Amino acid sequence: AASVVRFWNMNLFQLGSFVLHSGSPSSWKIDCDVLSQKDWQALAIIAREFLPDYGPVEGVPRGGLLFADALRQYSTPDGPLLIVDDVASTGRSMEIQRAGREAIGCVVFARGNYPWWVLPLFRMPGTGV
């Protein structure tokens, strides 16, 4: 009989002991690496329903890069810069990517606070600006 070896956990929501990108410890994480290209395309369509027109799109490395790729097809020539990421825990990565520039932002999940200029598609209770 053949045995199956599982090399990675393919769950979007994972329980365990983690250190988040923000440096904070957590007993759970959202692992967007498991999302498929079709998932990212669907999330881009959902985001497009709530975002104003936008121009160039930048993804926060590394989590926001696939989201940015999926959103670029909907950009307009004269819209503002759109900065995106997969998960916001503190919003610090979004602010670093923004670097003081005028921009609008979008994250798929907000598990903590996020900047006022960022639209979360899904957010945890008690989170906010």
C-alpha cells in the first residue's frame, strides 16, 4: 500500500504556536499561501466591488504580491496608487510600503488594527483603524 506524506499544512486557518510577521506571538494564523490563483482572482473581483477606481497596484512583499497581480487587470490609467496585502495584523507593513505617498489600500483579512486608508475585505471583531 502506498503511503501519503504530507509536506505542508493546507489550511487557511491554522492553530498552533506562531510568531506573526508583526513579531507578535499568536495561537492561530491565517495562511494565505494555500489560496489558489482562482481564489486570488475571486478576491480581486470582490475587492473591485468596494474599491474606487485605482491606478498602479503594489503588493506588500510577500503576502500581497499575488493579490496585486490579480487586481492589476482592473486598474485605470488615472487612478490613485493601490497598495495591497493578504493579512494585516498591525498595518505597519502597509505603512512601510506606502512610504508617505498618497494611496488607497486593501487587505484580504484584518486580524488587528489597520490604517484609515486601508479597506479590509474581512475583519476580526474588535479590529479597526
